[in-house]
Amino acid sequence: MRLPCLMLVLILAAAGSAVAEDDDGRPAVWIDLYRGEPLSYAEILEDLASVRVIYLGESHRLQRHHDIQDRIVADLAKRDIPLVLALEQMESFRQPVLDRYNRGEITFDELARATEWPERWENYRQYQPILKAAREAGAPVLALNARSEAVRQIVRSGGIENLAPEVRKELPDDIQTKDPPYEKLLNLLMMVHMSATPERLRPMVEAQIARDEAMASALCSYLQSPQGQGRTAVVLCGAGHVSYGLGTVARVRRRMPGVKDRMVLFSASGDVQLTPAERAMARGITITHEQLRAVDRPIADYLHVKGLKRSVPSILE
């Protein structure tokens, strides 16, 4: 999602008052990707307040993304919209412990210890402010993800159909692995992993689909329950689970036909920094516009674009 510098300059010039400048002096603008126009944060918030499910796709460790998520949750709560905060970042089998946090019986640190969150999600501490905002808004927090060991077993066993019965029963009964547009996209994206050989690629795709199905199942079960009636879900997850309306989004729509949703993404703008371990497990890949055009739809409803650290400011000066 890295926009060419000249394109960003033209967008910023057209945006006028919609452009904001952050503390680091880098310009930022919201873009409606269906209309191809910049718009204000207030306009986006007005639209988000009208739907049932809001997906906030993130790069997991970028603090800037979490700051925007925190703001959206807090500002929706100010409108007295009943919310539920749904997290990819916690596995659904931990929900009983999370419910204790929702009831105010345990602190954030006690929640983290009881769920082994530091071991299972490295940057868990970055979600503390948004959980605080949810608690202040009276919004319960919902754990969405499948157990990580079960997902890894899909890759190790060679696919969902090869799972041991006790592992397969942890996942939703209804898993639709045939999804040509999503499979095509995942086949491109997953080649960044050094472990993505032709033999392992299909099980890796099925593992991603199983995770999407598990998150969609947990979210829909809650929204269709008495506790979830009338609540708007704000879903925090990796951008790959929601881009182009594929992944988790498509599976929620299948389970809840006609559900109104919005997908919100945030540009990386050169800010993503891989750890040495991640660099060792990654390889450089090139994905062309022609390949992405095959998806044949916008990547999201709204995109927050941040100026690049060096290139954009130097052009704007």
C-alpha cells in the first residue's frame, strides 16, 4: 500500500483542509477509496457510526496504527454507540478469562498473565490503551482467534483434512477452503516467507483461511447472541485478514447476509521495521499492479495515508 510520492503529493494538494500534520511534521490524509477523494476524519466517523461491523486492519507493531484505532473507539463511544471490541490478538478459548476482565474482576496485567498473552502475542502491551477505552465505554472485549497450535498443525499435517479429530473439532464445522480470489492473493503474499515452498504453500493458505473462519465464527456467534444484539463490533486485526473484503470479512458476510460493514486500513509509509529474526525468515518479493488488479475491487473503504519519512517532505518543501 505504498503510494508513489508524486501521487501522494497530488492527493495532499487536492485535499486542502482535510490534510493534517502529525507531531513529526509528516502530512496525513484520509481517502475514500470508492470515490477516490480525500475527506475529513469527522466524515469517516459519521459513516462508521452507521454500520454493524468496523474492521480496523493494522500492521501489528506500528504504534501509529494503534493510536488511530484508540481514537476511533473512543470517539464512537462518545456517540453513545454500544460497542464490542473484537480482537484477533487473543485466542477465543481464553474468553472466560477475558470475561473476568470485562466484569472488572482482574486488571490488564492479570489478564495478560492468565492468558499467557506476552508469550502468545509479542506486542500485547500496545493494546492496553484500547482495552482501557473499551472498558470506559462499557464495551465488552471479545477474543476471536483460533488456538495458535491448531493453526500451526494445519501446515505441519499438510492441510485441514489431515488434522487429528481432536484438533479439527476446535475449528468451525463450516470451513470453505475454495476461494479463488483470496487464494490467488495469498499465493502472492505468502511467498515473502522463506518457508513458503510449492509443497507447503497450499497448507499455509488453508491455515490462513481456517484462522479467518474461526474469527468470523466467533464474531457472528456473539453478534447474533442476546449479549451482542444492538452492538457495533470494532474488529482489530491484521490488514491481510480484511483487505479487498476477503478473508474474515467475506466469511462474516457469508454467516450474516446483508450485514453493513466498513474496512479501514492505514498505510505503512515506510515505518514497518522487521526484527532480525523476521528478516532471516523473509525474502524479497515483487507483486505487480497487474496481479493486484485481478482482485478487481478496492482494498478497503477508507485509507489513512501518512507521508513518507524522507521523500514526501522533501518534495513538499
